[in-house]
Amino acid sequence: MSIFKKTLKDASEQAGAFLGAEASKKAQEAANQSIEGMNYFRNVAEAKKNVAFKQTKGNLFEYIEAVKFKAIPHRKKCQIPPSVI
């Protein structure tokens, strides 16, 4: 294989990898926001383990909804995500 063909092949592979990464960037950001929110949720659940069940259930539900709300703009390719948590 000539050096030109090898260089062209390497460049096309790198371009494909770059385009694939850019195309999935928003999905990656949404996943990262969800992971961050669920880590926060886990910490809050641990902190509220001695609180009454009915009160804790309502609070934790609100945290789950906040995580969903925070991930939506990333899935819809919005430039500015809301600051919920």
C-alpha cells in the first residue's frame, strides 16, 4: 500500500471517529447529567433514611423529576441546560 493510500485511509478513519463523536455528543451529555443527578439522588436518599417514609417518598420523587428535567435539553440539543440541582 502506498503512503498516500495509507494516509488517506487513516484520515478517513479519524474523520469518521470525529463525526461519530460529535453526532453523539448531546446523548453523552444527557447521560452524564442523568448519572450526576442519580448520584445526587443516592446521596439524598442516604441522608434521609431516618425520615418518615411518606415525606421521604415525596422528596425523592421530586429529585427524580428534577433529574429528568435537567436531561431533556441535552437530548433535544438545547444549548443552555437548566440548573435544577
